[in-house]
Amino acid sequence: PLQPIDASMGKPRGLKAGRRLANHRKDQKWHDNDWKKRNLGTIFKHTPFGGTSHAKGIVVEKIGVEAKQPNSAIRKCVRVQLIKNGKKIAAFVPNDGCLNYIEENDEVLISGFGRSGHAVGDIPGVRFKVAKVAGVSLLALYKEKKEKPRS
């Protein structure tokens, strides 16, 4: 390992300092959590989506999640079992009354909730949202532009 660079001396300069600076930069990269997350490849193992932006799953049950303080509401969510790896996740159902378009055992398309794996707003522990139901956009169903196909 490198000798610690003395703060009073500044960084090493000079004709033969290149390797030392390069190695120091390489070591310091590991203290940057975003860099570490990108380059270790653990995203493929530990996230439910396995590095992808969307995933399909089967609805296991409908659940109501209580909002965090100071809000008071029951946020409508669904428990979904992902098809690709069998992991169970909770996904938020956006818009007023859209839970009525979702039945148990429906195939849904799940996307992230916009904060790269963090819960959003006052919904604790919910990191994903429902985008499509049975191949039809939830927004299209909500705006009554399309109907859910009969299965």
C-alpha cells in the first residue's frame, strides 16, 4: 500500500509521480459508493430486477400499506412474485381506483419507482410500481382508452 500523502505537502508532483498518483486514485475510487455499486456487479445478484429496468410478475395478493407520519392513508399496493427469479416484492398501484383493474394471478409489468432502489414519499418499503396489467398500460385502463383483455 501507498504511504499516506502528507496533507501539508500537497500531492506528489514531478516526472516520476505518475504511477503513485494513478494508484492513489485507484484506491480512492473504492470510497465512492456509487462507483463501487456500478463496478462490483452486485446489482445482478442483490436487486430483485437483476439489473434490468422492468420485470414481469404474477400478483400474489393485494395489500394496503399505511403511509408514514404525518400523512394518514392506506396506499394501495400488490405483492408480486417475479417470473424471472421467483422473488416476491411489493409494488405500488398508481392513480385513484386502479387497484380495481388488478386481480390476483394477473400478469403485471413492474418498473422502478424513480429513486434507484429507494422507497418514495410516504410509502415505506415499496420500491416499485405497476406499469401494465395483462399487457395493457394501467394509465390506458384508467383513462378508459383501452379495456383489459378477457382471459
